[in-house]
Amino acid sequence: MPNYLAISPKECEGLAWLPPQDVHFAAHNALVPLHAGELAKAASAMPLALVKEGREWKLVGVASLQSNHNLFIKDGKWLGQYRPQSLATWPFSVVNVGEKGVVTFDRDSGLLADDLNTPGAEPFFDNHGSPSHSLQAVLDVLKANHGKHRATQKALAALNTAQLIVPWPEHLLASLGMRIPGLHMVDETALAKLDDQAFLNLRSAQALPLAYALNLSLQQAHLLSRLARLNPGTAAVPEDLDTVFGNDDDEFTFDFDS
């Protein structure tokens, strides 16, 4: 269970934190959380997938071929063309409590300062109970993204209701040497066969752009094999990258309009 500190002047009185200097903290995260507002940039920079956490589906960027190794992070630096916004707000997050979102800080992050005089530490709040400059910058991003995360979950729920979520194709997993289980995409054939009302329901939930971007992003899967050579872990990398997107594409197409 995460060890959360609720962010409020009362709970954080006399406390300070150490803003991360790089993204080394995510070097072992093979999957990076995303929201639908990032689709345009993220889908062109890395493969995306849906994964199930508890009863809910989540949108993630796939950053590795194996667990516990992020291919996009080397020496604390992000190697990709697009860096997911969740990396800019860690170790803060928003926890939903009923209809409200509570901003929290991960006590186990190692970034809770011993005291206000710790070198490089930033107080959470000033003497007047106002957020410090560093905290306010994080709060602004979290506030801007909160509605986008809710919209993303609504869209994913609609795709699930329409029974359109399916696993990544076996031939793609095998070609990549993918060792991360539970990666899913949208069944484009089933999507094309939906009746008018079901299709309109997806449109109303803003699920269609997510579905299209999700599947189109799989064209970026070849980046994982290339990054595995630059930033290797222990996963085997196919010698022939053409096998990843070869001629056998019966199970893996992108024609949503047929």
C-alpha cells in the first residue's frame, strides 16, 4: 500500500521535500501512466497499451520489453521524443476520494526532507499557508490533468462496455520478445462492426480518438528493440527487426473505416 501524505497546510506544517533532479526514479518502470490529452504526442513516440488494474483499465506507454527496466531512461535522462507528464509530477499524485481528488505525496519516495534546513529542500507551504513556488508548479499540472484523467477513464470504460479490448497480437509479442504480460489494444474489426448506437456511445464518451491512437501507436513498437540495443537490460532482442513488422499482417492492421 502506498504511504501517502495528504497535501494541506495542516498536514505539511514544518515539512519540506526534495524536488527530483532527473527521472531516475522511473528507471524500473516498464509502463508509464498516460492520459488522453497526451495521445497525439505519445502515440508518435512510443507504443501505447491498455492494462487492467483491479477493476479498471489504464492507459500506459510501453517503455520496455521486460519488467523493471525502462528503456527510455538512461543515466536519469529521458531518451524519447515525448516525456509523459506523470514524470513531471512524481512523487505527487491525485487520489480520488468519492467525488473529490486529494493531492498526495509519496512518503516512500525518499524525497521527504528530514527538516526545513536540508540542502535543496523546498517547504510545502510558506508561513501564510500558501504553496511554495515548486509545489504550486506541480499543483498546476495536476489540476490541469485531473479532468483529462477522468475523461480517459470514461473513454476506457466505454471501450470495455463495448467489448472492444483485446490482447496485443501474439505474433507481435513473439517478434519483439515481449516479456510484459497483460498488454491490450482495441479490436478494430469488432469496432467496425458496431451498430450505430454503440458507435455513437463511444463517440459520446470520446473513446474513438483513444482507440485509433492506441492501435496506431503500435507502429512505434520497433523503437523498443532499438532502445534495447542502446540501453540493454536482460531481454533478448530480435536480430532481424523486419520480423517485428513483416508481411504477415492479417492480425495487425489499422483500417478502422472498413
